[in-house]
Amino acid sequence: MKTKAIALLAALGLCAHAAGAAERYTLGQLQTLALQSNASLGAARADVDVSRADTLTARAYPNPELEVMGGDRNSRGPNLAPGSLGSITLSQRFDYPSQRDARLRVAEAGITSAMSGAQAYEVDLLTRLKQSFYAVIRHERELGAAREDLELAKAIRNRVEVRVNTGEAPRYELIRADTELLSAQKNADAAELRIAQSKARLRGLVGGVLPIDYELQGDLVNDVELPPLEKLREDMLTRNPEIARLRAEIERAKEQIELEKLRRMPELSFKLGRDQDPEYEANRIGVAVSIPLFDRRQGQIAQASAIGERNRMALEGRMFELQQQLDAAYRQYDLSRTQVSALESGIVRQAEAALKVAEAAYKFGERGILEVLDAQRTFRAVRNELISARYELINAVAEIERLGALR
């Protein structure tokens, strides 16, 4: 009975631990959640629906107009009979097929622009999410390294204290060890704060569906081999959604100019009418024509032309900016890859070996505490540099992906 009770308590403890454990998310899971729940992305997608509604407006035919009038006639002469008067008039404005097609082309260019804008926001969101995801991973690795440094500083401080108490080392070595311990503790606390800040930013990108307490599953590993820079430039100019949006806006302005020119045509309205008089009834049929004498839609045409020119200038400037950003990201990729290769190939291991040699020499009294602390700081610096270089490498690839140069 006692054994069963112990087993039950153990099972309850495991369940409680499992219930209290934070859920772990991969990058792919967070990207899926962000695409589903990010409010700003939803607003950008709603712009596409707004543009699609414009096509319904462009396809709509003008409504007919019905005019009904009535009245009384009082006779003042011997030959006019008094009675009721009435008239009914039906008007239908003629919709030119050429104008209708032009309206549709303007609306379809607006859909293309809105879709490219939503895609640009989606790409930007996923890039920022990826960078924030690996920023958390980076700070977690820095925290792990800081905790190792803290444990090492504590061990060194304890050994120094023993040597000082036994008179084998001067008092100032204990002061230096205490200072190094406080510095290691400060670095660990700072790393924990950076993790909390990075997680908050990441949660803001994903949305409220992500719990406050969560963990990430990933590592600072990047095995992407980029093609030559010229190939990336060509792909960027073809696939970048911002460039596609500006090109669609230029096409939209062009179609708007054609539409405004077509609207200078006279407007036609077909009319049918019936008049009722106490003495007679009359049926009428005719056409009403608006004569484009004063308003030649010069303002609307000039406005559409100015918008098209503005978008052309914006496209040229944006293409230049994107090429500069691509060049900078590619240079960062090359630099970070070189740093990672150099650090992984031996610098970190050499610094770690130098630290172990210094610790062993200090243990046997062959070196002082300064040599150990210097070796520890050197190892800490190159190890953090490796973590930073790995993150910068991933960050550069993510930036190139955002620019549309990678699929």
C-alpha cells in the first residue's frame, strides 16, 4: 500500500511538472501563428478585398432614372378643359464599352498593387520574426555562456580564498576574484534581461495567441550557400514585392490616364416619356447629350500623369536602395561566414585550451590570478564573438530573403 501511495505521488508530481512546463515552439510554428493572427497583416490583406470590391464597382452599369410628375389644370378660356396632368419619363445613361474596359483595367491594376503590398508586408513580418527568433536563441546561448563563466568565477574565487587564507597568495588576488565574480553575475543578469525583451518583441510579432511564458526550439546553425551577387540582384528585381507594387501603381496610373481621356466623350442618355392631358396623351422618345465644351478633364488627366511620374521616380529610387541593401547584406554574409569559419576552426578551442593551462598553472602556483583572469576574459570574448557571428550570418541571410533575392 505504501508503495502504491509513493507511486501515485510521483505520478502527480510528474503531471504537475508537465502542466507547468512552458510550451516549446519552432520557427515554422511561430511563422504559421503569425500568418494567422497578426493584426497588421490582416489589415494589409483586407486592402486586397477592398481592391477586389473596386472591380465590382467598375463592372456596374449605371442605374436608370424614373421621373414622375403630376398636377391640375384650371381652365381660363372657353376652349380648355380643366383636369389632371401627368408625365412619366425614363432615362438610361449609355455606358461606353471602351470606358467600361478601362475602368476594369484600373481596378485590376489596383488589385495587383494591393496584393503586392500585402505580400511585401508578409515577407517583412516573417523576416522580422525570424530575426527576433534567432535573437532570442542568441541571447539564450549568451546566457548559457554567462552562467558557465559565473560558475567558473565562483570556483576560481573559492580557490583564491583558500590560498589567501593559507597565506599562499596576497589579499588583492581575492579582491580581483570578487570583482570578476561580480562582473560574471552582472553579465548573466543582463543576458536574462535581453532574453525577456527579445521574447516580448517576438510575441508582439506573432500576436496574442502566443502565451506569455514560452520556450523556443532552435539553434544558431546556417547552412545556406548563396549564389553569386549578380544572380541575387536579378532575382531581387524580378521577385521583390515592393518593386512589383510600384510597377502596378505605374500601370494603374497609365490606365487611369486612358480612362480620363475616354471620359471626354459626350455622355448619352436615352429617354422615354409619356404625357397625359385632359384633352390628349403623348409618347416621347429622345436622346440627351452632354457637350464636353468647358470641362475637358484636363485636371484629372494631369493628376493621373503626375501620380504616374511620382511612382516612376519612387520605383527608380527604391530599386537603387534595394540594391544597396542587398550589397550590404551580402558583404555581411561573407564577413560573418569568414568569422564563423575562423572561430570554429581553432580560435575558440585555442582560447579554451589556454584557459585550462592557466587554471592548471595557477593551481600549482606557477602563475598568478591575473593570468587566469586574462585567459578567462579572452575565452569569453571569442566565445561570445562566435555566437554573435553565427547570429549575424543568419541575420544577413534573412535580410537577403526579405529583399526577394532568395526563394
